[in-house]
Amino acid sequence: MKEVTLKFLGTGTSHAIPMIGCKCETCTSADPKDTRTNSSLLIQKEGENIIIDCGKDFRNQAINADIDNLSAVLLTHNHSDHVSGIDDLRVFNRLQNKPVPIFGKADHLETLKNYTFHYLFSDETQKGGGIADLQMNSIKNNVEIEGIDFEVLDVIHGKIEIFGYKFLNCAYISDVSCIPEKTLAKIRDLDILIIDALRFREHSTHFNIRQALNIVEAVKPKKTYFTHICHDIMHSKVDPLFKDKKSEYFTEHDVSLAYDGLEIKVMKH
Ligand SMILES: [Zn+2]
Ligand SMILES: [Zn+2]
Ligand SMILES: [Zn+2]
């Protein structure tokens, strides 16, 4: 059995927290658990690093987590809070003298390569002047990286179809407003479910806390972490509600808010 560490590099929504110009109690909180950068997960196995998503905060996340090598990047979708850090992946070409493989949905990768980050792939960009060695690999079902099988989970995020990932009996679904039946069947009885729970109020492209709890009741993971959280949620006020029998958000299941820097150990058989 090998130990694998999951580390939350970021657990915030696109604006991240503190949000520019906001003086709410979460954005001005002294609790480090209320500082949330763009959602991203680091999967560490024997010194090898795999990340899910690479957003606007990637550079600082990588420095804080001391990431000096990268085996692969898995992308959920191409919104800025999940892909803007791709520009900073060039550094890893130099650090490890090999390409950085990026895995994701075919049409998302096409857009990133041909539009968003065209200069990283263009022959007209000079070597040493910005061209990167990034391998774009479109996937539909599974990919094995560093001996870990990653299975694509098709989910709906507003009007678009995007990916979550299942690996080591854990699932990571950071941006979701609807989980199709076919995907629900794949996430029953997990050891760990990491799932979008933006806020209490409803939202057109994200689960709110009630909807995320409904998924927990349906698929019964041993442990659940909520992520992609906005500033409506103050950690110290909301995290205890899931265990408070007097709260409407009480659940018999083991549910916690994730926070930046949280580490979980999982076993690879
Ligand atoms: Zn997002
Ligand atoms: Zn705020
Ligand atoms: Zn998104």
C-alpha cells in the first residue's frame, strides 16, 4: 500500500476570498480558513505531483506548496479560475526538462491551444521567448498517471458539459449544477467526495449547500468536503452546522468545509 496525499491548493470561487473591494465579515476575517484561492487539488505520491486545475492563483499556490515538479495537469473546464495558471507551467519545462502533459475535454483543450494560450504553442513564438512544451491530451474516459487511474466524471456546469474526476475511490467535482444519473452511479459509496457548494442561496451554475447535501444523502460517501466556496460562507460559522442537530443543514453524514492548505491522506492499494 502506498500513501497518497491530497492537498487543497485552493477552495474558493472565481473571485477568490478576499474579493476585490469587499469588506464583508468573511473577506475581512482574520481566520486563515476564510482566505480562499481559486479551487485546485494537488495529488502527491512519492514526491510526484499531479494537479487538478491550474487557475488564476496557481503561481502563488505552487510557491506556497513548494511544487518543483509536475507530472500532469488535469483540467475540469476552461473557465479562467481553472486554467489561467497554464502560462506559469512553462517554468516546469525548465525545472524538469520535459513536456508538461495536460489532460481534459477535447473542445476545451482546442480553445486553450488555439485562442486563450495560442502564443504558448505558436511556431512564431521564439524559443526562450515564451514558447512552452505543453502536451495537450484530450480524454473521454480514463487516464493513468503515476500509477493512479483517473476516471472522467461527466457533469453539467450551468449550460456546459465539463469534467470531474474519480481516483482512488475519491471524486473531485468542483464546478457543478447537475450530476447526470450515469455519473451519480459512478460516485456511490466513495471514501471521499469533494464537491462544489458555493453558498446557501441558489446559483445558475453551481450547487448551493442544500443541493450538495442532497447529493451526499444520495451517494453516501464516507467523508465529504465542500469546495469552490464564496464569501457568503464564513468557515467558523458554517462548518459546525452540518453536525448541529438544531440546524436545518444537519446531516448524519460526515461533511466538512474544505479550506486552503487542508491535507488528507489516502491509501493506494
Ligand atoms: Zn470555477
Ligand atoms: Zn466579501
Ligand atoms: Zn466554472
